[in-house]
Amino acid sequence: MGKTAWLVITGIGLFLVGQFALLYHTRGMQGRMRPPRTPPHEPRKDRSGMNETPDSSEDLRDRLRQESGPIGWDELQRHFARGAVLRVDASLELLDAAEALVRDDRDTVETYLAQGRLARATTEHARGWAAHQARFEAVVVAPWVLVREL
């Protein structure tokens, strides 16, 4: 038997051993999977806490302050790419806009939108922000990221 034939046979043998080990490992592990942490009848709780609207306005504002902070254009780009950036005008308090969204206060949000105090970020905004590497004050109100340029 030649050297080439020996290498081919050895390669095939190693391949088959690897396949057998993979098959044994995956089938052997099926019976040993961990059970889910929460029973199927209990819904998984959201850890962010933003799905429940606090009773008082101050509690909500405190929670929004914890979800807010400075952000640069580099970090904001991916949110802009998915269309989730709302620009807050300097005449509107960032937390006021966020509170209206969290509370689902349709009339207030529509007023902000009509006045141009709250608007979806446009491509022109993005170009300007990218040109001078803008910094923002931001607050997350899923799925939105509200920003005001610093």
C-alpha cells in the first residue's frame, strides 16, 4: 500500500471517529439537559422594571434618571440604523418626553410631535452628528432612544 493510500485511509478513519464522538456526545446529552429555571406556566419576569409604570411621577422620573446618561455618536449609530432614535428639542425637558412615552400619554406625545419638539432623527441629523462626533444626553424608553445634543 502506498503512502497516499495510507494517508487517505487514516484521514477517513479519523473523520469517522470524530463523527461518532459528535453523535454520541449530542445524543448522550439530550437526557441531561437542565430544566428551565421558571416553570412553563409562569411568565418570565422582565428584569428592566420598565414594563410596569410606577404609581408616582417621582418614582418614574427616578427610574428614568437611572436609565439615562451621556452617549456618543459612535454608540448611537446602531440605534439610528434601526430607526429607534427620537430627537428631543432643547425647549423640551428630556425626562418630560420620556415620561410621556412611558405613560403612553398619546395627547402629550402628539403635541410634542406636532410642535417639532420631539421628532424621529433624520439622515440630515445623522450626517451632522457624524461630521462633528456629537455627544448626547440620552434616555432609553424601549424601543426608543431619546436624545438631545449636548
